Amino acid sequence: MNARSGLPPEVEPVASVLAEIPLFRVLGADGIRSTARAGVARRYRSGQIIFHQGDPGESLFVLLDGLVKVVFTTEHGDEIVLNMLGRGDTFGEMALLDGSPRSASIVTVRPAWVFALPRARLLELMREHPGLADEFLRMLGHMVRRLTDQAADLAFLDLGGRLAKLLLQLADKHGQADGVVDLPGLTQSDLAALIGASRPAVNRALQSLVSRNLISVQGRTITLLDVAALRKRGGL
Amino acid sequence: MNARSGLPPEVEPVASVLAEIPLFRVLGADGIRSTARAGVARRYRSGQIIFHQGDPGESLFVLLDGLVKVVFTTEHGDEIVLNMLGRGDTFGEMALLDGSPRSASIVTVRPAWVFALPRARLLELMREHPGLADEFLRMLGHMVRRLTDQAADLAFLDLGGRLAKLLLQLADKHGQADGVVDLPGLTQSDLAALIGASRPAVNRALQSLVSRNLISVQGRTITLLDVAALRKRGGL
DNA sequence: TCGGGAATGTGACGCAGACCACACCTTCTC
DNA sequence: GAGAAGGTGTGGTCTGCGTCACATTCCCGA
């Protein structure tokens, strides 16, 4: 068995995380409580697959804690990492929209605590709280913008630029306040898959940033030393 | 003045095109009629800009006829063409979701006949016809999938593969039944911007496909001669 | 605590495709 | 119908980065 069942229902801790998420905040305290009861929370270890691209999808997931990557695999087995998700992020929205299969896989990078909300229950919630549907649309809009940017980056930025931009994004979203990006479990191969490059090339680009004092690397911890220069390198 | 006003309201012809579009079909004949009355139809010449990236966006657009490209421009002026849209396609959805500025520009490639539906009116329609909101979500899902594919293609396919795949898509969406892709106004520069490549490189890739008898080119008309081989080249 | 498999750092090689430059040919415009 | 403007076909050069190959170091699990 890969995952422990969420029973007994840890309603309160789940609800308290949901309350932090803008998407669910519109539901109010009561709505959040009943939402927490309507789904199941599970824990996963590092490197586990929460769902596979191609699976039927009948739930929306909320990452209550941990770190996961969204992996898109081509027919030939090549992988691109579309996004890294952290506490409070949701995934699995896509398959809910049109009932189509999962468009990507979700793999835990660090131990994760995940809440699954069945599609039917989500639709009910949307009907009761029109604000939730609005938030959902907003989120999709954000997703479309991100993907558009990613495509433009692949087309126009060189590897070093994409890496610089990625490090800034990771620091912003998952890093500590002082520009330290410490993501245990996130390998250089993952970085490579995030920017569509080979692993050796990423290594060299990292070294190059180190040699110019834009970042420092100790083990798997990366510290951003010169944010301004990194932004410039990333075309911002 | 770039565009002629849509007055007098050509309600019937507009309604008859709207009736062809799955998104609006859920409204029924009456709903479509009243939708047609709620917006404005305009005509544009080739090469005109319907709206600019960064503009405020308060309308959903339906392309009643013609051909337009969706152009995303970076801060440095580099352009990538995100999509080619034809009769029955919609655009401008993004800015409606969250009221943010237009995320891309729309440029006519051929003369276009365009219907603009104000955001407020669309939201009303969605309230009256929940099916419309469902269709809308479905459409967004499709958009996300397309962008994901585009990112994966940029990361994994070489220029020739991306071009082959693009030609298949264009033939499928805008071409004639016999594999003839005749898109007046669509230049090799446009093709290049669609696949994130330089114009000379696209030219050479086209020549290469011609020399292998996968396509033939006469002027601006491209005929797909060997769809199976093209699919293979495009990684399908 | 130790062993082994994974992750990291580097070197060498080759080539796809960007960039520049220019000649030819079409297609609008007046 | 002539000129201008833009699109197309090709050549040459250069470099970023993929690929293969390997040594070194790290880290997790027994």
C-alpha cells in the first residue's frame, strides 16, 4: 500500500489549512468545515505518484503540505516538469472541467499531505457558493498565463536565462525570505525538466552563475546572492 | 478609423454563425438570437489589430469569419504566435475571467468579421444558462492542454518536427479536405513565430519536406502529400 | 557504520539552428 | 503599369547545448 488512509477524518487540521487558501476562503468557516468533511486526506512519501497522466480523474486535490511536481510525459517517454506545487496549491483541476483523463502526473518530491475532494462535491459547493466558481476561473486564467509564459521562455530565453528565471520563481514560491532555496529532493534533473534542458547543461549553467557570484550552492541548497542580476539574466 | 461600425445590427446573420458554435448552441435558438442582439459585429481588414496585449478587456470575441493570429509579445519585442483562429473560434476569454489586461494581441491575417459580447452580458447569459458556463470551462481546459502540448513540443521536438506537426494542425483546422493548406496572408515569418524558430530556418525546413515529397509548395499554398510521414516526423 | 546507487561535476565532440547578408521575386499601392 | 515594400530562397559563420562518457561525491538504507 502506497498511502495511509486518511481515517479517522482529521477534519480540524484539514479545515485550518483550507482556510489559508484563497480559493476556499470564499466558503466561509462553515463551508470550509463541511468541505473538509466531504473529502479524504492522505499522506504520501517522497517519490510516490499521486496520480498518473491518463488516469480517469474524479477529484480535485489540495496539497495541504509538502512538495510535488507536475510531470507531463510524451509518448516517447520524455518528461517535462510543468510546475512545482507547495502547501495550499491545488491540482487535478483539469480533468474536472471536462471529465477527460488526467493531463499530467503528480509525483511527490517531499513527503506530502494531500486532500482529495470528489468532483460531485465540488460542483455542489460551486452551486451553493458562486464565488467559488469565480475563484476557480481566476485560477485557470492564472494557469493559462503561466503556460503562455513558459512557452515564450522556451522560445526566446537561452538555458541560462530560463534557469535564472526558474530560481527566482522557486525562491519566491517555495524559498525562504532571504533568497535561500532549499528544496530537499529537488535534483538537478528536476531543474532540467523544468526548463526543458539536459541535466549536464543545467549543472554547467549553475556553475556559471556561481562563478559570477549570482548564486551560491552548498549541497542541495541554493542561495540567491544577486537578485537584480538574476532578474536581468532571466529577461525581467 | 480602422473598423466600420457594426450598425445596423445584422442580427440574423450573426445568429446563424453563432448557432454553428458548440459554445453557444446550449443557449437554444432564442438565446442565440438575444445574444446576437447583445453584442456588436465589426469587420476588419488584413493586418489590423483587434486588441493589444495589455489593453483592458471587457468583451468576449467571436470570430464570425476570417482568420486571426494570437500574438504574445515579450518585453523585448520578440513575438510568438500562440494560435491561429478561424470561423467560429472565440478569443479574449482570458481577460474576462479575472478582469486582468489582455494577455495577448489579436491580429487579423485575413479580413475578419468579429462579434464582441460585453462581459456583463456574458455573465448574465451564464447565470441563465448554466450549460454555457460548463462549455466555457471545457474550452479553457482545452486551451490549457494545447498550451501544455506547445511547451512540450518546444522542449522535445526539433524544428522540422514542430513544423510538420504545425502543418498537420493547420490542415486539420483551417485547410481543405484534401490536405491543401492555402492560407493567404500567412507568411513564413508567421509559421516561424508559431513554432518558435527563425524565418530562414523555417524556409529550409519546408524545402527539406518538399525534397522528401512530404509536402508541395506553390506560392503560399502548401499541400500535404504524405500525412503519415508528417505525423511521424511530428512525433505522433 | 558501511556499502552501493544515485546525484553531481567535467571533458570532448558534433550539429542544429540562430544570426547576418544578400539576391530574386511577388504583391500591393498609387 | 511602374515603383516600392515586403516575402522568399540560400549561403556562410558561429555557438549553445545535446549526447556520450567518466570520475567523484553524496546520501540513504540495511
